Amino acid sequence: MSYTPDILEELNVLCLFNLATTQEGIKVHSSARPEKVAATRRLHERGLVTQPDGGYLTGLGRDAAIQAQNLLTILSTAPVTT
């Protein structure tokens, strides 16, 4: 299994959430890129966000966003040399 463009877009949307608070959501406007709109809708269908256009993270969505943001941090960090 590999990351498809759809999955990558979903990961990008999950990385938009501020994990420092549960009181802040996101709104993906209909004028956003179609890929982002579709990815947000899929996250809602899977129960990760509360609204088809974003909203707040569900419990499962928060877990997924933490993992997505941690992975992005790990992959964005300069390689460790020994």
C-alpha cells in the first residue's frame, strides 16, 4: 500500500488543525481547491471531522491529526548524522 494523492490531501487537511486546543476548527470554503474540498468531505464521511466542510476534529480525528502532524514533523526534520 502507498500514499495516494487523495490520502496525501487528507493528511494535508489534518495538518491544518491546531492541536493546542479543541475549541478551534477549520472551514474549507467551496471556493477552495476541489481536491481539498473533496478530502475534507471524505474525512467527514470517515468520522474524523464534524462537518463536510471541516468543523472540529472528532476523537478519532484528533488521534489521526496528531499522527499526521507528528509524521510531518519527523519527515521535515533534517536527517541525523552519526
